[in-house]
Amino acid sequence: MILKRNLIVLTALLIGLLLGTGYTVWRFIGGRGDFVVSGIIEADDVHVGSKIGGRVLKVVTREGQSVKAGDVLVLLEPNEVNASLAEAQASLRQADARHAQLVTGYRVEEIEQAEAVVKQYQDELEKLISGPRQQEIDQARAEWLATKAQHENAQKFRQRMKDLIDRELIAHQEYDDSKAKAEETEQRMRSARERYDLLLAGTRKEEVAQARHRLAEAEARFRQLRSGYRKEEIAQAKAGVEMARARVELLKTQLDETVVRSPVDAVVEVLDLEPGDLVAAGKPVATLLRTHSLWVRVYIPEARLGFVQPGLKVKIRVDSFPGRNFSGVVRRIHRQAEFTPRNVQTTEERVLQVFQMEVVVEDPDGVLRPGMNADVVILKR
């Protein structure tokens, strides 16, 4: 019984050893060949549009047309942006002129005029402080005495006229004229007397204080003109220039956005616009295919994942050119599996897992087209 049991165990071990050796040999022999994964040639697409949007003025290119980098695709109406740009440029010129004025300072004529005003107020103040001269007082007294004498004579003449009118020897008009003359000389006499009294009294303190205040204002204005504008004013004007210039540059950029250009060499795949259509800001207006940067999208099983890595060189075959191999390089292997069951528990289920891989195709003759079926040949190492 014990011998029979040992024989069974030995037989089981031998069978296991043979199976393991066979599996290893199969992996070694079967794993040395190439394997092929199939996919489709694709091209990177570029979605182009305008940051500002607007109304379509002209559609320059059509679908299926090849374009170079910088070629115009669509023109938008630029009228509103042009008007805003003209306004901004005028504001910039105004700000530049203001800044230049502050940097240059006040004109020589303005400074000389302010200096003359200071001199004038200085003379007036000195005159008020000194008071009236004796000659002015004597002249005022003489004028007062002269007008007083004229008034006395006019009064005497009016009295004679009154006597004559009482005796009805003259007309009433002659008496009225003498009366008016007397009143006129009386008014001149009073004015002369007031001026004489003012000169005798001298200058009032209020007048001197007002003259000092006017002189101080004139001197402050003169110092301001001679010193020029303050640094803060110049800095503010400079900031205004920079702000206006930035506004101009912004509008120039917006004006450039009314011309939608191709950023790369490509083929126009989608461009469904007509003149008059409205285009939203930031929305694509055309889709371009970069036909000079083709790549193949393939899905590699999980069991084959260990044989590939980014940068690996491979061979690519297409049905349109049988017997010809195109060179390619693995660009990317997605890290997330696809077509994976919710709970992977068995070896059979793990076979269903695949990973997307992108392979860049070298096509110097430009014979390949997006949409072609392609086989990617990967050499096991």
C-alpha cells in the first residue's frame, strides 16, 4: 500500500515536470516570432477659430483644400474693431502729448508773466506800506480848495439868478442852469475833500493785509512755474500713456483675430460657413487635418504589453502598398485598459483587456492617407 502511494506521487511529479517543461519550451519557441496588431491611420486635427468672434465677411478656403501655415481661412468684419482702434490711438496721442508737456515743464513766457505779476504786487504793497507822499497830500488839498472856490462862486451866481427870477428879469431856464452848475461843483468839492481826508488818514491795515495775500499767491505761482510739474503728476501721466498703449495693443490683437489663419500645414476637413454667418467668440470655425503627422491607433492585448514601450521602432504595412514596409515609432501607450470586465477573476477574462497605443508613421513620400487600415509589426525580443 505504501509503495503504491509513493508510485502515485512520483508519477504525479513527473507529469507536472513534463507539463512545466513543455510550457516553457512553448513560450520560448512561440515567443520568438513577430506579432501583428491592426489599426487605422489617423491624423492630428486642429480646431481653429477667433477669440472675439463676429460676422463672417468672406470664406477664403473650402473643405478638402490644402493650406500652408499662415494661409487665410476666414475673414470677419473688422469695422467695429477698427473704430475702437482709431479711438484708442487718438487717446494714446493725447496721453503722449500730456506726458511730454509735463516732462518739458512750463513755457518761458508763462514764467516771465508770473514774475511780472510778482513785481507788480510787490510795488503795490510797498506803496501801501509807505503811505501817501506829501506831494500827493498837497495836490489833493489844492484840488479840494479849488473845487471849494468853484462851488462858492457857483452858489453866489445861483443866488443872483434867483433874485433876477424873482423880479422876472430873466427866464426860468437860466436860473435852472445856474442851480445845476452849483450842485455839480458841490459834488466835485465833496469828492475832493474825501480824497484829501483819505490821504491824511493813510493806508488802512486791511488794504495792506490784502496786498500781502495777493503777493504771496503770486510768489507761490511763480515758484511753481519755475520748479515745473511734480514727479507724481509726471508719473501719473506716464501711467496714462502706458495704459493707452496697452489698449492699442489689445485692439490690434483683436483686429488680428478678425483674420482666421491656419497655424500649420494641413487639409481643411470641416469649414461650413457662408458670408453673413455669426461666429461665437472662442468657438471653432474650421477643423484641419495635419496630414504630415500621421499615426496609427491600435489596441494591444495585455499579454503583449511587455513587448512594447514608447520609443520602440516598428514596421507598418498597408493594403494599398503590398510588400512595402513603412517605419514607425511608438509614441504613447495609454495607461488605462479598455473593454475590461467589471470584475476580472480568471485568465480567460484577462485576455479581453487591451491598451490603446499610438504609433507615429514616417511617410516621406506623402502616399498615406487618414482612414487607411494598417498593420503594425512588432518584433518580440
